[in-house]
Amino acid sequence: MSDLDPREEPVDGVTSSTSPSGPPASPQAASTDAPPAAPAAPAAKPDDPAALPTADEAIDALSDRAGAFYSALMNEHFVLESARGITVSESSSRASLYLTTLSSALVAFGFLAQTDYALGFLTVVIPVIVLLGIFTYERLVETSLEDVAALDSIQRIRAVYSTTLPGAAKYFPRPVGPHAPNEMLPIGRRASWIGVFFTTSTAIAVVNSIVAGAGVAIVLMQVTALGNVAILIGLATTAVMAVLHGIYQEHRYAALRRALHAAR
């Protein structure tokens, strides 16, 4: 039996020892004079403004400009439809606010009609209602104009849709004439002034004119003893205010028609 350790094997007269535990020493550990590795450069962040293309560069890099155009067109259509819905909702809210205020005032006057406070109540509440009616009327005209302008833009987009395929025009009909089946808001497109009488703003204007005429008649009846004359003056005031409201509204719509015609 050899006196050598079983883990030692003679190789060319030299005894080598192998250690089963622990890995061999790393070459980097043996080389202590090597300089440390330089840190890696930080990667550019995706949201770094310097690494992002500009808007003009992104547009120039578009591979499918036709698809991008139709996508933008559909988004614009959706935005315009949302804008129309907002104008209609605001118009309804404002008209309801005015009519609710007027109804509440009439109910309150009914409780005070047989008291000494009735005249003072009317003196205070009628000017407030008339001013509220004027402000409501002005905003209703504005929202109606915004709605008509959005509708005109939608009609232009629908005209583009009608050219996508042969025969597509029958699915996107354009309003033709005052009695077209898909005529929408003709007041904004028709040259006649008759359409002025069929808007929400005109309804509020007529009611507000009646309130103003009633206020004038009440004041004149308290100042003068001529009741019939006061009533006639009140009726004349109502008619004049209603006509002025209609003229103002038609003037605004005519200006919108000219602007839409010039934009084409």
C-alpha cells in the first residue's frame, strides 16, 4: 500500500494535491493591478424630449397618410357630434332655469296677491326675471350658432364619406331644399327669416317680452289712472321687444351664413 494520500497522485515525481472543496481562484482575483471597468453609459429614456421626434418629423415619417387622414376625419366627426350634444344640453338647461324662475315667481305672487306686499314684490321680481331672460336669450342664440357651425362641418365630413366607394353617396345624403328628409336645423342654412320663429331662443324671447310688457303696464297703471292706455302701452312694449329679438337673431344667423360660405 502506498504511503501517499489517496488524493495525491505523483506526476513526474511531483506530488500534486487536489482540493475537492472550493472553486479555483479567479484570474481577476489574481490580477490586482488591473484598472476598474468604466461604468456603462445610461440608456436614453423613452420619454426624454431630446430622444423624441418633433411633430413635423412624425408627420413626415407617416407611411400611410391616407389612413391617418381618415382616422383624423373620424375623430373630428366624433368631436363635432359631442360639441352638438353639449350645446343642446346647455340650451335645455338654460331655458329650464329661466322658466323655472318665472314659474316660482308667479307662484309666490299668487300667495301675495291679496296682501299689501304684492306690488312691491312685482316691482322687485319683474326686472330680475327680464334681465335673466335677456341673458338666457343671448346664450341660447350663441349655442344655436355653435350647433349650426358644427353641423356644417359634419356635413362636409359626410361629403368625404360619400366618395369612399362608388355608390356610397346614397348612404350619406346631403340636405337639398327646405323640405329634405334629413334637413337639420334649417334656420342656420335657409336664407328665409321664417325659421327664426321656431327656435328655443325665440320662445324664451317671446315669454320674456310678455313679462316686460306686463311690468310696464303695471307701472303705468300705478302712475296714471288710465288703465286701458297702460295695457295698450304694455302690449306695444311686448311687440317691440319680440320684434327686436327676432331682428337680432336673424342678423346673427345671417352673419354665420356669410362666414360659412366664405370658409368653403
